[in-house]
Amino acid sequence: MSTRSPHDVLVVGAGVVGAACAYYAARAGLSVTVVDRGPVAGGTTGAGEGNLLVSDKEPGPELDLALYSTGLWRTLAAELGEAVEYEPKGGLVVASTEAGMTALRGFAAEQTKAGVESSEISGDRLAELEPHLAAGLGGGFLYPQDAQVQPALAAAHLLRASGARLRLGETVTGIRTAPSGEVLGVTTGQGRIDAPVVINAAGTWGGELAAMAGVELPVLPRRGFVLVTEPLPRIVRHKVYAADYVADVASGSAALQTSAVVEGTPAGPVLIGASRERVGFDRTLSVEVLRRLAANAARLFPVLRTVQVQRAYRGFRPYLPDHLPAIGADPRVPGLYHACGHEGAGIGLAPATGELIARQLTGQAPGLDLTPFRADRFPHPGGAA
């Protein structure tokens, strides 16, 4: 790397994806600085549930990335473990009808070919896994590779383990490039930071950061809400969700979609999701969304009907039109790398994203084909590729 700056790599964004980029770049021997206009995990990461899922992904590039990341999370858990509340508890996808089970069987069969582990659970055996589930469900599939972390803790501990310099509360106002086009660093409200590599881990603001370098990346915010109950005994053992959640994740609709997603946490509260809608950065608390989430969860777990909801929070998933993140070097601007657009899967996909970019930075062969994640894959507004 160039010696013109004390910083080999500048990561913009102190969420879990940026933290993973910092961690793996530092582990590869690079000098790393992380800059963020807010605190660690102050954006999408801090509003996440901490899902590390393979169960909700159809075969293809994102599932390949998720499986790669699953292995990395297991390795990280040995280092960070309890500090990030890593739980390899598995996911349980349930169907209310036999028709729903037929669809789940087909989906699981295709996933198995890609390396996903799952086992079918008949309706009369669901109570063995989740005693408080509603009676009369058609059955489900258990995914042992699914896990969970506390996302803000994960970001904080990855950054701490990286040893990266942190510049928090500092807003990037521009990306500086040489006359020949390569990255020289950034400008901020406090001055400038020189670095030959800038990693765009700005989440829902990734498109704005890309524009500072003169390139387009069509990142849009997709709002979601989560309900948090009072602390409870462990009444939900797995990540449990209804089969229609998979369709909602894959949908490109801008309209409101809700599906039942319920999971316990080591601290006691139950987390209830999930909603998706494209309403820009509107932070208005939607009573209708909260009502739907509560009703969906109560149908899946009737025991929750009498449980108090203590709070609700919202966040914005960084959405790209084809549901794949942008990862790796941008061929349009030498020295610009992207690590954004993961939508609701950023926490799960963070280690793979960081490790793959670190391999690019150090000239190593990638562990996965990054072609589907190229930032220049989208047509320009005028229609040219």
C-alpha cells in the first residue's frame, strides 16, 4: 500500500459492516481509520435484531455469501462469544397449512443443494421445539445454521478488536480524487483525512457517499419496526417466523408488508418483527404497523397476548433494487470500495463482506466470486450499462 498517508484504509461507517471491514483489514496488516458522523452502531445496526440467517435465502449469490459468513461468525464467536451475545440457536420456519408445508419442502430442497442444513418438523412435533407455539400449525423446518448476535455489541467489539482509529461525530463531506481519478481520501467538517483506499460502509447513505466520488449506487431506505417486550423467561427458544416472511424479504414492493418473526434474547425481552416499506427516511411511528406486528406475533405465540410491550423502534434497511449488496472495488474509481446495500441481512453478512474486501486489498484470491456484487452492475439513468 502507499506510504503517503498514515492511513492505509479509511472506512466510512461505524456500523457492523464497517466494523467488520476494519477488523479484517487490520488483521491483514493494514492501518485502518473509521469515521462516522454519529456513534458506533448509530444507524441501521443499532435498530437491528441481530439475525444471522441462511433459512430465508434462496439459492444464489446472497445465500453463498451467507453460508460463507456463517463460518466466519462461528470463528468470531470463539473470540468474542458472550461479549456479543452470540447464540447458535437455530431458526424455525412454520407453515399454517399443508399447502404452506409443500412450498417449504420445495424451498428447503433447493437450499440443501446449496449447502444449507434443514430438517422437516411435523405439526405434531413443533411443541417439542417450541412449547408455546399455537396449536394446529401444519409443520415447519428447522435450520440449525441460523444464529443471533446483539448487533450494537458486535460492532463495538469488532472495532475494539481491530485496533482501528475511530473518528466519531465527524461527517464526511466529500471524497477527494487525483486528476487521474484515484482516491486520495476524504474531507470532513473537521478537515481532511488522507488515505489511498476509502470503503463505503455508510449503509442507507451509501448512495450519497458514492455520489461524492462521482458514481451512482441506487441505495434506498426500507423502513422496518421492531417491538420489544418486557423481560420474560425463555419462552421462545429459536428464531421463529412464518413462511410468508421469506416472500417479504425477496419482494421489491414499496408497500407495507408485515409477517410474524419472533425470538427471545439472553437478556429476557422478546423481539417481534417484521415490517418492510419504502417511505424514504420518514421516522413517523406507525401505530398500524405496530398493531399488525403484535397481532401476527400473538397468532403465532398466544402466550404473548398478555405480555407488555415496553418499547418499539424503527430503522432503515439499505436496499438495492436486485436485493444484493455492493461489495468490493468500484472499477469506476480506483481506491473506492463498497460495503453497503445489504438490506436486512447486513449483520449476518458483515464478516464475509469485510473478509472479502480485505482479500482484495491485499491481492489475495477472493473466497467467493464478487461479480454479482459489483457496484457498477446497475444501468445508468439514461439506460446505458
